[in-house]
Amino acid sequence: MTRGGGKFVIVGVWVILVVGVVIGLTTGVNPEKATEEGLWTSSKAVFTVCGETDYKKTCADSLSTVANNESATPMDFLQAAINVAIQEVQAAMSLPDTIGKSANDPQQKMAVEDCKDLLQYAVAELQASFSMVGDSSLHTISDREAELKNWLSAVISYQQTCIDGFTTPELQKAISDGLLNATQLTDNALAIVTVISQIFQAFNINIPSNSILNSTAASSGRLLEEDHDHDDDGTSSSSSFPAWLPAGDRKLLASKSGGGGQPAPNAVVAQDGSGGYKTISAALAAYPKNHKGRYVIYVKAGVYDETVTITKDLVNVYMYGDGPRKSIVTGKKCFTDGVSTFQTAPFIAIGDGFIAKSMGFRNTAGPEGHQAVALRVQSDMSAFYNCRMDGYQDTLYAQTHRQFYRNCVISGTVDFIFGDSAVVIQNCLIIVRKPMDNQQNTVTAQGRTQSKETTGIVIQNCRIVPEQKLEPLRFKIPTYLGRPWKKYSKTIIMESTLADFIQPAGWMPWSGNFALDTLYYREYANKGPGAPTDKRVKWKGYSVITNRDDALQFTAAPFIQADQWLTTTGVPYFLGLKN
């Protein structure tokens, strides 16, 4: 569940965005990698802030005004950066419209609107950050290193998603060139966050020994060595909640009032009129202004053919149904019908802290529809339990932020688990379906574009199997674990059971040698006839994890900070390795 202090996380993002926005939009400087020699004439502070970035000169230039103030504190750097970022990101909002004047077909015009929405997410969060930064302590910022990386990675994803929406080469190049400086300099930002403790040392500020910055690694290590597997009813083996969990959430999660052990709903959706609303969208529209705590929606059995969006302002929505084969949200929008991939999903979760339980999401466009998303998730700290996502190509779009899936069924053909989120898929059944003629199946297509992003797909303790229609053809139609959608694609498959139809090579190239040296693909402790790795690809970016300690970094606690938020969802989980 999203806590009230979450907005402070975003402050750090924009401290860094100034690097990308100020230079890219204000001065028009093309940031080039430069040597440190001769650049550092201002201050130790700027040297420390910019020292680990790839584009040092532009970083130093963007902070030069504050650096000239000898009494400037880290907060001064923060406030100056955010103030300029507000102005410049707002100015960038005109870029899609300018480029879109050359868009002639509906799909390209849709890409213009998508791009504007993506940039607007950044603007709104930036403004909220600026209003709160004056009340935030320095240690609050330093304590949120993981969150800063999470949000910065999302910023990079937003930029790339904007670019990917344009399929006409000339338009895509125009938007890519227009966002180039911001993209490169946001990458600088990630580098700065990784050395944030050094920045405090440069200002002679001591980090308390009990701060999260100093204690996270140690505490995560302890968590991983303990048994934190939760029972399937969502309670821990000790049947207790953490001390920091608000009383309201404890009561909600412990509630057995609303049939089937579910909490009493704020809204009931039923197509037969037995609930307060006949559509899910109508129930969401009734979300009270300034609502506090969880907003619970019970969706009775039925097939809901509607486009449902959990908008950014609808935070902490908890939606449950009568079962993933009974309460189903469906649609058939697809790329071949002129709809952008970004808009094909019948269910879109954006507002933070979204939870879905016992729900089905499907796209019925079929394999001939090509890109046809069943579920798109942008929500940070979101969780799905006992759900189904059924489609063919691009079924589950795990777009951005931290996500967790448990005891779910995910089916598809081509790239059917894709996106640029930090996602852990645990104890799930992954079903590979029969594709179109001359197609090959690929389970994943992760979209990390910068090496410093903290994103990736982790598939843990799952089963990857063919559907019944594919079974007799499973050795004729090649099936791979994944392929690199972007340059730094990152996927880890561990402790899972792989059926015999997985190709011995395991992984498939995207195009030629693209990303084969820069991707990050790992396998650990898998079993089943498709698990042997002796014939796997020999790419530089692929290897088998043989050390248990190396695998621990991809478990739920360190990878998506699950120990800090997943308990509040009531979803069962384990934080470390299963075995």
C-alpha cells in the first residue's frame, strides 16, 4: 500500500532530472562524454555530484549557479534542480504536438496523445515534489535510494515508450532526437543516486547508523536467510502484521466479512443489477475525493467488455472477483486494427498500490491481431494474486515500477511478458499457446534501455508449459525463454520448471547481433526437461548462476523491496529463494 510519505521519493528524481532537462531544453548543448581533466573549477560538491555520471560537463554546467554559492547545502541543490525542472519539463510538453503535425494516420496521432500523457505523469509528480521538498529532511532523501532508482528508471521508460509509440521512421527519429539529451542525462541521474551517500560525505553530513541507507543491505541479508514464505491466505506463519502497518490496514487485511474471506467492499459491481454498479468503470468513478486507505471493489461473476483504467489519482484500489475464470475483463483492441500497443489493453493500472485478486484479464484479438495487450500495469507497489492474463502477442505489459504476481496464469505466444518494470513473477503457471504459422514463441521481451536502470523480469518458482493445442506441435514450433527487446534487456529465470519444448539454446536473438553483448540473461536452479543449460546460447550477456548468493539479489526483498510494502497487500509471498 502506498504510504503518505511516498511523494518524498519523487524529490530525488527531479534533483537529477535537471541534468537532463536544463541542458537538453534550455541550452541546447549536446552532451558528450568528456574527461574529468579541466572540467572541475567550481566546487567539491559539484565534483562529487557529477563524478560518476557519463556526461560530466553538462552535469556541472547545470548545477553551476548553485555551486557558486559557497554556503549551498544539498537541499539548495535539490530545490534549484526541481524548480528548473518544473519549467523545462513543462516546456517539453509541446514537443509531441509539434512533431505530431506531420502525423497523418490515426495510429501516429494516437502516439502523440500517448506521449503527452507520459510526459504529463512526470510534470504532475515534479510539481508535487517541489511543494514537499521544503518539508523533507536530508536524511529522508538519502534513505530512499531504492525508491529514487525506481522512479528514475520509470522516467527513462516513459521517454522510451513515447518514442516507441511512433512507428513511422521519420516521426520516431524526430521524437527520439528531441528527447535525446533528456534521456542521456536521466541516465546520469541514476549514476548520481548510486553514490548519494558520497554526496552527503562531501557535505560533511553523517548518515545515522540506523538509517535505511546504512541498514538496508544488512537487513535484507537477514530477511533472505529467514523463512518468510506466507501462507496462501495471505497471512504469515506467525499470523502477525509489522509494527509500522497502520491499524486500518491491519483490520482490512484481517477482515473475513465480505464473503470468501474478503474485506467488506466499498463498491459492488454486478451485471445483473444485484450490486451498486453494472460496470467496473462506474465503480471507479465513484471513488470518493480525498479517500483515505484502501478502496475495495468486489466484481461479481461476469464478462465485462469495457476499457477499465485505474487512473493516477485512484491510489490503493483493491479489486477482487469470484475467480479468474468467472470475473473477467475482456477486450479485442489490437495493433492490426490501428490501435497503438500502449492502448490495446482492456485493463490498465496506473494508480499506485493497486491490488487485484481472483480476476481475469484477456484480449481476444487472437494471434492475427499481433500486439494485443490484456493487462498493462504502471502502478508502483502493485500486486496480483490468483489472476489470469490471457492473450497471444504482448499479453502482460509490465510497463514500469515495482510489481509482484503470485499464483497467476499468464498465457501467450510472442513476447507475452514484456515491459520495463522491476517485476517478480512467483509461483505462476506460464502457458505458451499455438502461434500463427511461421511464428516462434518467446516468453519474455524485457525493455531496459539504460544499464543503470533497476528494472528486469524475474520468473521464480514457476512452471512454463505448452497449451493443449500446442502440445502435438511443440517440437515443430520453436519456443524460447525470451529475446532482447532493448539494448540492456534483463531477465532472470530461477527455481522454475521448464517443460521439454523449450529450445536447447534457451534464448532467441532479436535481430542479428543486437544486444547480445549488453543484455543480462541468467538462469538459476531450474528443473525439468527444458532446463539443461549445456546447449544454451554463448552470448556475452548470458550466463548460468551457480552461486546461491548471486541469485539472492533477484529475490523479492532486494529486487523490488518487497519486505517494505508487500506485507500490506495481503498477498502470499516469499522474500528469498524457495529452496
